[in-house]
Amino acid sequence: MTIYMIKVFSNSFNLGVFTSIFSFITCILGFLFAKLIKKEYYNRIIGISTSFTIISLLIMIFQCNMVTIVLFNFFQTVSKTLMSLVNENNQFNLCNDE
């Protein structure tokens, strides 16, 4: 995906800008996850974020342009971050069990 994005953006500065924005979004998601999201909402959140990722992938396949690539990368970043946070939280909770 990164190689394809480099080809579409045509220079590394634009790619760096979007990568920085997505990293900032990841930081915000981590903070919101720790402060606001309760355990009973984990399945719903992962389902919604994964659905948006699949929909944006299908849109990117049929109508590939810079906007659809950015949308797909955004939803993929959000989905991957949320899955990682849920997984790590569950691992830590499991480690605390006797």
C-alpha cells in the first residue's frame, strides 16, 4: 500500500504530511480509547471500523483516485489502531487474572 501511495502522491512530502496526520489521529484514538470507551463496546467499535475499511477498499477498487486512497488509508489506520488497542487491553486484563 505504501508503494502505491508514493506513486499516487508523486513526492515524499505529501506522503509525509498524510502519514503525520494519521499518526496524530492514532494518538487521539489511543487517548479516547483509554478515557471513554468501555469494554462492552469493543465488539461494536471493531465491527463498525472494519466495515468502513471494507467499504472504502471497495470504493478504492472501483474508483481509484487520491481521495479514495486517503479515505482507505484513514479507515485502515483507525481500524488497525482500535484492534490493536482492544487486543492489548484484553492481554493486560488476562495477565492480571489469577
